[in-house]
Amino acid sequence: LMNAAVAQGVEPARITQHCDSVSLCFSKGLGAPAGAVLAGRRELVAEAWRVRKLLGGGMRQAGVLAAAARLGLQRAETTLRRDHDNARHFAAAHSPLPLPPPGIQELNSPICSVNLAAVETNIVMVSVRGGCLTPAELCKQLRAVSEEEAAEMGEAVSVLLFPWSAHTVRAVWHRDVSSRDTELAVKKLQFVVRKCQE
């Protein structure tokens, strides 16, 4: 919800105005360690409260979590916009750094491609094709670190992506992934793709 609101430049209430209920998790893009809120009709919230108690949910010192959630909400626009910018840079380099490595689109690789129009928030869906690597194999190689890579790139880089489907890998940015991390992820992908093509 918050990523969508920031990407569209609208208040979250505008997106949810026709919904019967809304759940917002504070530990996703907002960066709180835990916590969520539920909004809806009084009866729905009362039933959710009862079920939560039945299942053992609840916390006596909830103020600590509420403080982290409040901080996440106060910084949401800045944090999420940065995540969106990093995701777009990963897809197609638009970095303020001099001579940034190319994003996926500029690699013109027969192995990986991205639909730039679909990169709207902090999520990048990477199409994997060409028969060289499956999405699972690509993710495994991005995660692994070799001596050759460390020597060539000047440092060891491990990138965690998710094999989403038979031909797609999903990359997601959050507050702990910096623009420098994004640059390194692009370089690592470039390295893995080049080694596969060789």
C-alpha cells in the first residue's frame, strides 16, 4: 500500500477508499521490526482482536513497536522513493554516480531482460531466457562468491534474488539496500551473465 501510494503520489486513503478493510504491515518497506494495523468496520476489528487473543497474539510492551512503526511512517516517502529509485537503477542505469555500470536493460543480454514500464515501485521482475541458466540457477550464481569474481570486481558480492517462476526472477529493494549495494548487484549480474555467455 505505501509503495503504491508513493509511486502514484497520492495518499494511501485514496487507494483504499473503496475497501471494506485494510491491513498495513510496518515491517515491510517501512522498516519496523514488527507490527501491523487493521482498519475496518468495528465488528471486523473486534473479531480480529478476539481471534488474535485466541491464537496467543499480543504484546505487553507494544509501545516500543509502535514507536518504530511511527518512525517508519514519518520517513515512508523518503525511504520508499529511494527504494524505487534503486530498483529503477537496477533495471536501467540512471545513477548520479559517474560512469555507473549499465542496468539490466543496457546489458542487451540474451539471458536477462526487464520490461522497464513495469518497474513502478521497489520490485523488478527479470525475465530469464536463452537456455543458459534457469531462474533458480541464476539466483544460485548471484548468491555464490568465487575467487575469480572477488579478484575481478575487487570485492566479494552476494546478491539474494528469488526465482519467481519458470522464466522470471524477482528482485525487491528495502531500506537496508543502499544505492552502493544496487551498484554492486548490477556489477555482479553483469559478471554472472558474461561468464555464462563465455
